[in-house]
Amino acid sequence: LRAKIVVDATGSESLLTRRLSAPGQPAAPDPGFQIAYGLECIVDGNTHYAPEAMTLFDYRTDHLSSDSDWEDRASKSPTFMYVMPLGKEEGFGNGQRIFFEETSLVARPGVSFEDCKRRCLQRLRYLGVNVRPGSITDEEFCYIPMGGALPEPGQRIVAFGAAAAMVHPATGYSICRMMAGATEIAEALASGFTTSPFNPDATAAAAYEALWSPANQAQRDFAVFGGEFLMSLDVPALRGWFDGFFRLPEPLWAGFLAGWPTLPNNKLHESWFARLSFGVQLLVQIPAPVALRLAAGIVGYTVTYGTGLMRSVTPLFGSPPSYACSPPVSPEQLGDPAVKSEARAMIAASSDK
């Protein structure tokens, strides 16, 4: 198989694309993992959750209160219930078809699927949700790596989607981000294909620059810190965090969840000042203990991973490195041209004697 360019869409753990920080940049945090177990079933009678609306972030742990060790583990390694009602099941009495999912938002190492499944079923039992026997039609086992390094600059294979680290580092969302980024990368590749002579290095670099411009990298750096901070929080802190987060104006929090150019409300997060403003507004909404942990987290993250976070919320520390292709330097320009020229002249003169 011959091709001018290979586009790698094989996922976050691709063996084709190298993911490594650019030369001179500090190492990125290792990926975190969103793990979820879900089931689609028919519920008879009490559904507990509103049948006309989706539920997100039910971080309650009282369903585990009968086992203090289990409840303590769940508090330190949190999961939440996500509920998506699918409507009344026609021809099956008063049953409601519902999708339930127990999710670990992000953790490193990931929470086990068995833990998620046990917590999900125990939560439903505790809430009096009666899953009709034999009605489970689908089970979901969700595994989403989040964060980690961007693709290494200088490679000819062009990654896209999760292979290009396009998954939101703090939410796990990806589909809309990939659809939004598809046009830019396609245009960059098409432009490279029509350039004569074809330059695979320049074409690949232009494709990566279309996805990960310095501005987009800076926005991602902010979100990567968000994912790292969420991993450090237990259940009480997460309740306080999300209570404050969703008290913000909807365009502000929705823009963060989207987090990609051209998606709705992303302009509220595209500049360093916009991100700083978002952070300050969030800080005054969350409980004081969580705010103190956030301040400590910023310091610890910066000490460990360098100035990327500070660069994303201030005009200091420059910009993230560009993927733009640098034309190769001719051999005559390498090193010290004057000294090499002198040496060649002296060698030639010596040979003439």
C-alpha cells in the first residue's frame, strides 16, 4: 500500500503516532482514564430519577452506607450515576426503558469495571428501582484515556481524533470536537496535496498546526490542569466543585465543556484573559476548602509540569510551540560557515603545493 500521507485515527493508544512533548518542553502528565459501566433496561414502577429529563453527576454515596469500608473507598475513588430515560416501553405494561451508567469521571489508575458495576446495581437497589428480570438489552463498558501528551512534532503520520489527543482532558467529550476539527485538517491536507513538489513533512506539519495551533494548545493546557485537579478530589469536594461550576452562567460552563474552536461559547475560553476570568468566577462559587485545594493544586502542578498552566492564563511565559514546518537548513548553513569555508580554502591551497 502506497500513500502520500497516512492519517491515523486508531485511537488514544495508537502504535502509529508518537505522542511526546516538543523539544525543550516539560513532560506532560500521564493520561487519566474515564471508566463507566452502563446498562439499558426496563424499569417497572419507581424510577427514582425524573423520567422526562437526563440526570448527570449523582455523586451520592448513601447507597453504600451499610458498608463503611465500601463507602470510604467510593468517597476516595468517586463514581457518579448518569441516567438517560428512553421513554415508555410500548406493549410492556407501565415499564420505562432507561439507560443507567455508573461513571468514574477521570482517575489514574482507572477505577475497575467491576467496581462501577457493583456500585451501579447497589445504587439502583437502594433507590428502589426495580429492573425487570431479563430486560437488560445492552451493557456498556466505557474506557476513555484523557489528557497525556500531544503528538510529537516532526512526524509524517498525521493523527486525528483520539490519536491526536483531541479528547477533552477534563470531560472525556470528543465527538463534536472531532467533527469541528475535521474541516481544518482536511483543508490543510488538500492544500499540501496540490503543492508542487509535494512535501510530506510540510503537509503533515500544516495538518497538525490546523489542529493544535499555539492558541488551541494553550486552551488545552488549561483543561489538562482541570483533569488533573479533578483526579485529586474526593466525593465531598466534587459535590462542592460541581455545585459551584453549574452556578456559573450557562454559556460559560457550556463553553468549557465543549472546549474547541467553532463550538458554541468557546470564545469565552479562547484567550488567556477569558480563561483567567472563568477561573476567578469559578473560584468565588466553590466552597472555601475546595478553593484552597485548587490554589495548592495550581502550585503543585506548576512545580511538577512547568509553566504551561500559567502560560494559558497570563500573557507571560510566551506561547506553546508551533507545529509549523521549518524549511531544512542547507549543509552550507550548518555550523560555522566561515570557519568551514576557511578550512576548505586552506586544504585546497595545501593540495596545490
